[in-house]
Amino acid sequence: MASPIKFAHVVLKTNKYGEMVAWWRDFLGAKVRHGNDFISFLSYDDEHHRIAIVNMAHLSERAADTVGVEHFAFTYASLGDLFGQYERMKAAGIAPYWTINHGMTLSAYYRDPDGNQVETQVDSMSMEEADAFMSGPLFAENPIGVNVDFDALAARHRAGEDAASITDYATAGR
């Protein structure tokens, strides 16, 4: 069986169309490839669209106890890029609701205007290291991770501390 070669895009339906398009455009540093009063296609890379937003003004708000997607995640190339995004969003008044060291990633979670949960992350292990970690006792004991202070971690990064020590799971949260 052939597996897909990549994950292409997500389509969000909203009753807050203008607010959602603006939020996602800013959050991703994206361009609107095409937009009208009904739909906008946004991309930040070589894909024709990564996020599409559909205007459905008649929709009612989603209840928190409804089944559906928990969150989706975007990986950054470096710890500096992740902290840059964190600091940029914080300066715009958008703070993550959760910052955590998952072991294999260091992550910050946000909510868009509709309450969709979005993770920004940086990988802190190779695939082989992540496989070993996820098969080991630390992950079995706590498969979610350790809460961390992104302000403190970003300050350590700015001071020149190396990424491996900042993302080290054994010392996370201390």
C-alpha cells in the first residue's frame, strides 16, 4: 500500500471570517493566494495552500465537549525560529495557553479566534532518538510531557545556551 507523500492542507469553516483570515495570515506569515467573500487560500511555503478558510456566517459556536480534531502542529526549523514566533505573537498580545517539553519536541500551544488549537514546535531529537525515548520508561510514565516557562527558555537561548540543554527532557521544568 502506498502512503501519502505529504500532508497538504487543512480547511477551516468559520463564522468569524475576516478575523480568522487575519489571524492565520499573521500567525503563519502567510500570503493569501486567492481570497474572496467566501473562501481564502493561505500559504507560507511552496504549497499552493496550507490553510483554507471558508466563510459560513450561519454556523453556531462549537461546544468544548464536542468530538473532533484536538489540535494540529507546525514544526519550526530551529529553536531560534520557535522562540522568535513565540516572542512575535506575545508582542501582538497573543500568548500560548500551554508551553511544554514533550521530550521529542519543545512546544507552545495557541488558540485561533474560533478556539482551534495550534501547536508550534521544534524537534529536539532525531527520529531514532525519538523512537527510543517513546519506547522507554520516561515516556511510558508521562506520555504528555513537562510544563516549561518559555520566557525563561527564550532568555537562556538569547544568552547563548545551546539548544540541547534548553530542550533536555531530564531537566525540563526546573
